[in-house]
Amino acid sequence: MRALFWAVLLAVLAGAAALIARESGGNVVFLVPPLRIDVALNLFLLSAMVILLLVFWAARVVQKAIDFPARVAAYRQRRNEIGSSRALREALRSLFEGRYARAERAAQVAQRLHEIAGLSALVGARAAHRMREHARRDEWLARAADDGSMDTARLATSAELWTDSREAQRALDAVVDLQAGGARHIQVARIALAAHLQVGRWDEVLKLVRLLAKRNALHDAAVRRLKLLAYREQMYDTRHDANLLLETFEAIPLEDRRQVEIALEGARLLNLAGRGRAAADAIEVALEARWDERLLDEYARAQALPVRERLERATVWLERHPQDAALLRCLGQLCLREQLWGKARTYLLESLRLRVHPATSLALARLAEQTDQGSEAAVHFREAALGFAKLTQEASADAQRGAARIAARDAAASGPVA
């Protein structure tokens, strides 16, 4: 449509010019003494137009010749931009596909463009890290440092990769730099949590776990597991000082102390440190919040006086849980310590009837020893030994299976892939 418009316009202009030229009879006189040159007006106009066109095209040629080096440079720049952008896309795709060697090669090509050199260096660093080429990974990270706009991304990536390779102190230094620059988003907190776990800074671990839990960035099961680990390590570090251990346990928020695993670990360490009363109290608080049989054996071992108070409390619990084998075993052990032989035997036999457990057989063996029934004690000791051996074998097998699964997972996740 546009071509037709210009064709019609040119035809109209040509027709108008022809009519004007036919009606025009004027001359143009050039006086160059002693010469006089007469030129028809139409010829003069035509010549002037031709000269103007020639000058215009000559100027265009000169201008293009002058601009040629710049145009060549711009062409090469554009070609580099296209090639580097294509290489960066290839690097990212190969990284996500797990083709790390190819991703690193493509990232090297993408380095030719300064604007994306920092980003391509981070891609190369991740690819080298996945191939366990840590020296080459650090070289890539050093290249990324040349791009100031990528500082936050570089530090976050560095912290993550160093944490993954268990270079915790370097990761924490990067996290400090990130936070100094105002970066406090969830991913930085996750990286910091992993690094603090590796170096055993349990106070920081607890702070970060609470922060991530508040932001719904951790699963509830992970929160419980990490809290248990941190509290357990804190108490384990103070286990040789009974007073300090008790202060550490009491510093745990009540909501967390009601968790079965935390209460059980705290009670075990408090019992070993000679703080049986505190251990019994911790178990009672946890049992009031949630009934769990694992707490009852530790409750029976607590060296808290008077024992009759615990007997009365356990009797109340028995009214709520009359068929609980662990509670019956706990009552039997408490009666055994109070030398209530008849009640102890009744509770222990009832517990054994409901569920066979080596701890129940061991308590019956001790009861038989106390009542001078040597042959019966030997039978129960044998049953207890066999039962504990079986439990140990099962626990060892479960631990080996778990360790094998973790090792296989880690090997699959971090092994070199080309």
C-alpha cells in the first residue's frame, strides 16, 4: 500500500513538472566577461537537480567510509552479545540438566561479554562445584567478584557452595558480608543455619531455627529435629557440671521442654549428673503434655526421693492407662526400689504378659535375687541378655541401613557428573 502511494505521488509530480517545463520558455544567463552563456531554464533546473543528487550521494559515500570502522566494531559487538547470550542460555540449560562439564565450557564462552561475565562466572562456579573441582570453583567465584552488581549473588552462592563442601568458616564470613550489606532474606538464613550446624554454634542454630520456623521456611519435623540436636549438644557440653547442666536445661523454653525427645535426653543427663529430682520433674511435665512410653523407664531410674511420691503419681497414671506395659514395668521398678516385693512382682509379671521386653525380665531377675530365688533369677537374666542382644542387633541393622541410605544419597547428589 505504501509503495502504491509513493508511485502515484511520483507520477503526479512528474506530470506537474512536465506541464511546467512545457509552458516555461525562460533562459538563465551566465555572464563571465568577456563571455555570455545562455542556458534554457528547464536545462538549468535539471542540471541543478542532478548536481545536487551527485553531491548528496558523494557526501553519503564519504560519511559511510568514515563510519565504517565504528560500524564494524558495532557489528562485532553485536555478534559477541548474541554469541555470549546464546552461550549463557546453553550453560544454564546444561547446568539444570546435570551436564556440568558442558555447562562450564559454555560459561567460559559467555565470559566474552562483560555485562553477563559475572552471571556466567557463577554458573561456572556451580558447575565446577558439582564436579568437585573446588579450586576451579574458587577461580570462578574470584572472576565474579569483578562485577560489582553481582556482589550479593556472588556472596550468597559462595556461602552456599562453601557450606556444601563443609568449609563452614568461609561460608560464615560470606554470610557476615551479606548481612552487613543488608541481605537478610530466607536463603541467607538457611545457609547460615547449615554453616553454624557444621561448626557447632548451637545458640546461633536455635536463633535461626526460630526465625525460619516463624517464616514457615522449615518443616515442623525439621524444626523439632534441629532443636533436639541443639539442646542435646548444649546439655552434653555442660554434663560435667551438675549446676550448669540444670541451668542449661531450665533455660530451654517450657514449650520445648515438653517435647518427648528433649525431656528424655535432659532427664537422662540429669540422672547421670545426680539431679534425679530435676529429671523426674522434667519427665512429669512432658508426660502431662503428651503420654509417651519412652519416658517411663527413665522415670523409674530417677534417683529422686521420696520414691513413694512417684509411686503415687504413677498409680494415678495407671488409672488412665491400665494396659500400658511400660507403665507397669515402671511401677514394678519403683516398688522394687522400695522393697515392696509382692507389688513389684505383680506389676512386672503383668507387664511381661502384655509385652515381652528385656528390661522387664531384668527387673524380675533383680527381684528374684533380692528374694533369694537364684534359679529363677538365672532364667530371667538369660532372657534379659538375649532380649537386649536382639534389640542391639536390630538397632545396629537400622543404623547401618540409615547410614547406607544417607551415604548413597550424598554420593548421588555430590558425585562428579560430566
